Amino acid sequence: KTSTTKLSMVTVEELRKGYLLVDSLVKVSQLKPDSAKLHNLSPSEVLSLLCSCGLYDQAFLLAEYHDLPAPLTSLTSRCITLARQPAPGSCGEWLAHNEVPSSDDKGVVERAWMYLQHQTERSPTWANLRQVLSQILSAPYPVPFWLLKLCRKENPAATIRLCAQYSNLELAVQLSVGYIGAVSGRETSDYGLPNNLQSNQPPVYLPYTVFDQVLYQLKGKQDRVSRDLYEELITETTAHFALLERVSQDHDLLHNNTLHTTATAMS
């Protein structure tokens, strides 16, 4: 009889992924001895275990190598919980398991938010930013300015829509007014726009349906703050439409002059 030997190729990447799973379980078992009995766990299950132990450095590494969503929702939730504790020091032990930016003059809560900012800025895609923003808005909890800056630059329309979805209409109006202003030429780069509204520049898109959604929600409220916010956004959109009309007229005039010059040169 002839014996056959089957060979299977294992790549370095696969070895690294396997090692990370084992290493993650070892780290979890050091904090939760009962987890040492768990076997054949999927990467997503191991990721959940890491988050439950506060091992976020390892969790982000595992998520990166196994193409899993970054565990920003869990980390954000921890930061919010920590900030709401009357004695946050006793609830911030998980920070010791991670490489948190050191600062002698910062408390436990501030260091936790600094860590969240660090992890978010490592890969500020909209998918990651949405995780953090959604968790904060749903809490609800004040949105940090650093997060607002990242969101409005990466996807301003979706950021406004998310604020409206979670009924943070004051922030939705603030961003809407800022977005319209950016198109008009104020702080254009803050909203990720390549250019503002000019007759000799490419057209600039504004999410009018998102603004309508915010206005619709405000119109249904009777309090003074909501009425003021409604009037503020109406005033800004009205001014924008007037500017848009003037720019359109300038563009038509510039276009007609160009055609006339070209026709003259060819004759």
C-alpha cells in the first residue's frame, strides 16, 4: 500500500491570528480564572471577554487582526459609567490594564476619556466615529469637542442626522448652521469641504433633507428654546438660498462671457 501524506499550508498571518486568540484567553483567565475552562471560542466571543475585563489594548489588537469592529462602543460606555460614579477612582481599575496616556495632573475620569480619544483617533473612520457618538448621544452625555471636530469633518450630514435621531436638536442646529456657514465660506475645512460656494468653483452639496428633518422635529415643540432654534436654522437656510441665487447668477454671467469671448476669438 502506498501511503499519502496531506500537507496543509499555514501562513504567518494565520499563525499570528491564532496566537492572538490564545494570548487573549490567557490574559482573560488571569483576571477571570473560570474562563480558562472555555474552549473553541470565536474571535468575536473572545473580544467580548476582553472588553468585559477591561483589556482594551488587547481587544483593539484582536479586532484589527480578525477584521472585527473596533470595540469603541464598549470603551465609550465604560468612560460614561466612570464619569457618572460618585467615587470614580474605585471603578477605574481597568485603566491599569491598558497603556493609557500618562498625565500626573489628570484624574481617573479624564485619563479614561483621553484613552478613548487616543483609540478613536487611531482610525477615525465614520464607522468608528459613529460607534462613539451613538453611545454618547444615547446615554445621553455631553459630546466632547474633539469628537465633534472629527465627526463634522468626516461626515457632517450623518452627524447631524444622528443628533436629530437621538433628539439632541440643539447640537443638530449648531452643526447645521456651521455646515451652511462652511459652504458660505466660514471655516470651510472644518466640515471637510474642498471649497466653498463660488461661481468659479465646483458646486457644493448641502443635505437639505437633513435640515428639513431637524426643522420638522423642532416645529412640533412648543418651548421657547425649540422656537429659537427653529428660527435660527430658518434664518440661516434663507440666507443661504439668497447667496445661492446670487452665485448662480454670477456663474451664468461668467459662463456667457466665456462663450462670447470664445466665439469672438474663433470669428
